[in-house]
Amino acid sequence: MVSNPLPMTAVIADDEPILRFHLNRLLGELAPNLDIVAMAADGDEALALVRTAKPDVVFLDIKMPGKSGLEVAAVLQKEGLTAQCAIVFLTAYDQYAVEAFEREAVDYLLKPVDEKRLQQTLIRVESRRLAPKAVDVDLLKLQQLLQASTPMPVQHLQWINAQRGDDIHVVAVEQVLQFKAEDKYTTVVTAQGEYLIRRSLKQLEEELSPDQFWRVHRNTIVQVSAIERVSRSLTGQYSAHLKQCAQPVAVSRRFAERFKQM
């Protein structure tokens, strides 16, 4: 780090709570001069927070719900906010794309964030403040590189922050027997009990491994290895019987085809 670093403010924007927490913790350890003034879970929220807080740096995930990180950066650039706010992209793309980002952006961070790499980023951000002649991000070129790059293997969801009572539990996905959509929440069913999360089945279906979890009903996703047997009624209705679950799970006609082939 540069000597006698100036006080700075930052916004973290990433749709994954665990990664937001991890980056927030690392920044607190490595940069005591950096104040995390806000954290966002989607692009629209990130844009609003940067406009309001006007931080010195924003750590911006490229892939987020709503506006992407590139779209947020484009708006910030158009509004003249990138002159004072350094943009550090968070990305999960391969080394070729990462090297290209490095030539154009203030910096990038490959997820999951590495401590030594983050130290280099902080040096660049502080150096930019001391000598603010950095070239603006060429967003069009970044978008072209993003489209042309080969993504790294998909990292499926490994754990979930879930609520039971007043407590938040970190639940390993491999322990989940089923996810049930109920009202505004989704119930996470494990052998140890049930928890609640604010995540739709559509989101979970995109984040879970398709080899490990199957959608069997518009309201239910089950872990394949938890299926003990599948029964069929006289009317043709399929039901999945899960290990350690007393009640069978209804399988809708739309998703029954995969069981007919078993």
C-alpha cells in the first residue's frame, strides 16, 4: 500500500451475499482507511447507491440481476461519476478476458477474491486518486471481450444463508432434501429441520447443479440422491418419496417425463 493512505469510501455490488461478506471482511483487514458505506445486491441498487454516496471506488460484479455491472458503469460514465469513482469489476471469466479487462479498467478481481490480488487492486485505486489520469473504461470494448471470452466452469451453489427463528444458519446445499415455494418465502427442508430463504425457485434452479437437483413441480425442487422411490397412482399422478421425509412430493405432469424414462 502507499504510505499514509488517504481516507476512502467504497460501495460493494454483488448478488451473492457470501461474496459480499467475504470482500467486505478482506477490505476491513487490508484497508483500515477504506469505509464501506453501502452494499448492493443488484445493478439498479448499485447505481442508486453510487449516485447517492458518491464513493471513491465501487466494486462492481459484472453479472447481476437487473442492470449488469457493465450497464451500471456505462450510466456512471455518462453521468460523469467515473472521474471521482474508480470502478473495479468483479468477474468469473478466464485469463484471456481478465488480461483484456486489466488493459482497460482501473482493475478487476477474479472471484472468489484473493487477498494478495486485492492488495494490488487497493494500490491501484489509491494511486489513481493521487494521479487521476487513468483512461476511462472502454465499456464497448469490455462488452465485446465479455461476449467473446470463454467463461470458466460454472460454480454451482454450495451453501445458503437461511433463517430459522431469529437465527441465520449457513446450510450446505448437499444437506438439502427439497426446496418448497410458499408465499413470499422458500422453505429449505433438511434432515435437521426447516429454514426460510428469500430466493425464488427460478433463481435456485439457475444456481443449483442440474445433476444434483431436479424441479418436479412448480412449487418444488428435490435433491436427486434423496429420492428413495417414485410411485404412480391409478390416475397417473406421480409422487416422489424422499429419504427422511414423511410426506411424498407431488410430481406435476410437466416434470413427470424424466421419471417415466427411469
